[in-house]
Amino acid sequence: MASRSFGLLGILLFCILNFQGTKASVKKQSMTQLLDKLLEGYDKRLRPDFGQGPLIIKADILIRSMGPVSERDMIYSMDCYFRQLWTDERLAFNVSLANVSLNIKMLERIWSPDTIVYNGQESFLHEITMPNKFFRINKDGTILYSQRLTIKARCLMQLQKFPMDMQQCPLHLISFGYTENEVLYKWRFGAERAVDVNAGMTLSQFDLTDMPAWNGTTVFREALHSMLSVNFHLKRHMGFFLLQVYVPCTLLVVVSWVSFWIHREATSDRIALGTTTVLSMTFLGLDNRTYLPKVSYSTALDVYVAMCYVFVLATLIQFAAVHYFTKYDSGEENIQQDPTDTEESEEEKMVISEDIEQSFVKCLQNKTKNVCEDMASEN
């Protein structure tokens, strides 16, 4: 009796598994037939709603990371997910599923937007280990297309207040081939939530303070194109420049003041200290310019370094002035004598020597030799 029950249970389980496998196979076959049916007569060369007004494309951006920001090249980069949403009624289907996620090979057989980064440079799509794309079709024909991109875009910076500046780096997205009468871009969740940032994202040199977004138009290839824009407001950190420029320049100025307590006769010591500080300031001034573009105006950092350089150079000039104007009081001057004074002194010496000689002769005539020698030694 027990063996018979186990046999019936096994047959029932086999029938259930076979039914589920058959159901999955039928479902797969029906979906394949549905996709093939959707693509029958589909012309990917024509945009959706062709001849019926502009196609609305909604977009949003999720930023995974941002940076570096290069002041020298005036570009910034970011790693992001760029998502586009549009409706193609030719791909609507009537099944129980709300949406279907498909392989990206399907994109090659349908129409897709030709969105470009208007102010971009060297942007690229991630393709390791496969192209980072996501493609999904809803039953009403709405298509969600997501890509992972690394975008490098131009950012024209104003560096007059560098490094205490704030920069606004824009990102502009337009259609390459369709004008605003054919394709119209809008932010998917409105301008307030157009761009989202990954939790915990930080930048090494900046703080991302605001990201205002808007819709607009621009002239591209002699026609008006719809454009999505967002401005990234970046506030620079001061820590790096405090440690690398401001503190060393301040210390060099203080060190140059040590020469005020060195005796003025220690010429070599004061000259060595002044020359060293001047050369060090010159090196710092040139080194901080290597990270900046060759702009025609001076930055706030340039002004500070120049003022420090003036203070250091002034200490060296002060020593030279003090040494020059006080040397006459110490007996170091080399006063040139008048030639007439020299001739008069020579004549006086000759007269004195003749008088001594005559006196010595008279002494020999009147006194002893020893006494005259004593007189000669005294003279």
C-alpha cells in the first residue's frame, strides 16, 4: 500500500514539473513570436510620431563619481548613468507583463535618440566586460534606455579669486540631427530632481554646493535644437594651498627678518640669508603657476606671492642701504688725499731729517759718542 502511494506521488510530481517546463517554453515561444511580430514592417529610420509633432524625450542623470577638475585644461569629468525615456507606439503590445527587459542587441533594430554632450570632450561608454547599457520596453511602447558614461566637458573658469573661488561648470545635452520641431527634451522628474548624486560621493578639491537644471534651446548647425542643461556649482577647498603656498611664503618672510638681528659687519651671512629667501620665493611663485592656464590676468594667489616677494626683497635692499650709509662712521672709508698735501708732507720729512743730522754732528763735536747715540735713538 505504501509503495503504491509513493508511486502515485512520483507520477504527480513529474506531471507538475513537466507542466511548468511546458508552460515556460510556451511563454518563451510566445514572447519570441511577439517581438518578431512587433518588428514586422518596423522602419528604424523613422522616429516615433513622424509627421505628428515633436517626440518628447525625458532624461535624468545619476552621478556615481565626479573629478578630477582641471584648471589648466579647463575641463571636468564625471562617471554617471544617463537615462532616456520615450514612447514608441509601434512597439506597444498586449500581454500580462508590465514591461520586458531585453538584450541591447534589440537596440540595433529599433529607433533610438542621437543625444550628444554639446560641450563634451573625449566622453566614452563603459564596455567592460560588456557594453554598460540597459534596455526595457513597457507594454504601452514606452522605452527606458540607460547608459553608463564617463563624460569630460569644458568648463570656462574665472580664476581672478583663485584659490578662494567658486566655479560653475555646465553640462549641455542636445540631439545631433533633430531640431526642436522634431525632438523635444525634458527632464524626467522636473528641474528640481533632474540630477541625482550617489550617496557618499566626495571631490578631492571641491564641494558640490548646487546643481540647478533647466530646459532651453541653442543654435546648432544653423537650426534651433532642444537642449537640457545643468550647472554644477563647485566651491574650492583651501587646505592644499594653505599647506603648499600660503604657510611656506609666510615663513620665508619671517625668516628674512632674521637678518635685522645680524650684525651689519657680517656681510656674508646677511647676503646668504637674503639671497636664499629671494630664490625660494621665486621658486614658489613659479611652481604655483604650473597648475594654472596661461591667463592674461593675475589671481589672488599671485598677488599674495608677489607681496611676500616684495617683503623678502626689501630686507635685502635694506641691508645694502644700511651698509652703504653707515660705513663712513666706522673708519672704513678710503679717503683720497690731495697731491699737494702729499708733496708738503714729504718736504716736512726731509727738513726734519736734515735737522736731526745737523744736531747729531754738533753733538759729536761737543760730547762723547755714547751720549750722541742715545740722542739719536730717542729721535
